[in-house]
Amino acid sequence: MNNIILIGFMGSGKTSVGRQLAKKLQYSFCDTDELIEKENKTSVRNIFSAYGEEYFRKLETATISDLYKNMTRTVLSTGGGLPITEGNDRLLRRLGHVIYLKASQETLMKRLQGDTSRPLLAGENVEEKVYDLLQQRTPIYEKAAHFSVSTDHKNFNEIIDEIIGLCNIQLDIFCS
Ligand SMILES: Nc1ncnc2c1ncn2[C@@H]1O[C@H](COP(=O)(O)OP(=O)(O)OP(=O)(O)O)[C@@H](O)[C@H]1O
Ligand SMILES: O=C(O)C1=C[C@@H](O)[C@@H](O)[C@H](O)C1
Ligand SMILES: [Mg+2]
């Protein structure tokens, strides 16, 4: 269980917190969206528009199934919708400590302002879309996670230290 898995809504900070957390722990870092983009040589947005959401969800499940073989000392950031697919919560929990990065609607709206890379938030009524998805997904994130960390009004270092504390990881001061 020496891996850390970050789950949560789009804009909760999984990718940015995950990258910095891995650096601090001297762990490897992976992000499921980035792995899928690399493997398919195109963006998540293009995969959604060319093949649809269902196809993308299959790629997500295949990606985390593959990681089980040899993932160690790794921070894995996930796509915001990955825990929604049935069975993925179990796959994530067998990989390591699953941390739910929580954020309020207000915080998410600020962080996602002007974003064009997230297909589920494209077009009009972004606030309504975020509200509806957040209602649907919050109980799923809560059930999938071992621990939750609120990210509202916290900087990256505060969030990272909280995660390290929850996972009970001893930092080797000689390595940092
Ligand atoms: N605690 C924070 N304080 C300030 N800005 C933040 C914080 N967390 C994330 N952000 C900013 O919010 C934006 C979205 O963050 P990020 O891409 O890491 O989200 P994500 O959870 O990976 O989203 P997705 O599910 O779409 O991959 C980025 O611009 C990031 O810098
Ligand atoms: O919340 C979601 O469903 C998504 C989040 C992103 O990380 C990407 O995986 C994609 O834009 C879908
Ligand atoms: Mg991300």
C-alpha cells in the first residue's frame, strides 16, 4: 500500500497536487488522463468527440487495471469521472491509499473558469453542469475513498502535508 491515489471532481486539484506530492515524497507520478492521451496520441477532448464518453470510460478502466502489475511508490491522479464506472473503486483501493480531494461548487467554478479542455463542461450553463455532476458524484467519491481532504481555501503545501499525515508516510529528511 505504498501508493497514493487521488480522486475527486474536475478542478479539485488531483493533477496539480499529485505532481507536487510525488515530488515531495520522491515518488513517481502518473495521471490517468495523461496516460490515456499518451497511449492514444491525442487529447481527452478528441477522444470524447471522436469515440464518445463510453469508449473513454473503457480506456480508464483498462488503464487502472494495467497499473496493478507493477505500481510502487507512486502518486496516481485520476480523471474526475473514473470512480463513477462500476468496479473502478475496487481497482483503485487495491492500488493504495485512496484520497478524495473535496472542493465546494464555488471553489470549483473559480478553478475551472475559462477552461476548454474538459468536454463535460463545454458550452453553456457550466455552473448548472458542475452542480448536477457534483450532486451525482459526491456520494460515489466518498464511498470510494479511504480518506477525504477538503481543498477549499488551502494552498498546495497545506493539502500535501494533510495527505502525507493521513497516509502516515515518514519523510526521509536526508532525501529531500
Ligand atoms: N488548492 C488550490 N489552490 C489554488 N489553485 C488550485 C488548487 N487546486 C487546483 N488549483 C488550480 O485549479 C486548476 C485545476 O486543477 P487540476 O487540473 O489539478 O484539477 P484536476 O482535479 O486534475 O481536474 P481533472 O479532473 O479535470 O483532471 C489548475 O489551474 C490548478 O492550478
Ligand atoms: O470528470 C470527468 O468526467 C472528466 C474529468 C477529466 O479528468 C477527464 O478525464 C475528462 O474530461 C472527464
Ligand atoms: Mg487532472
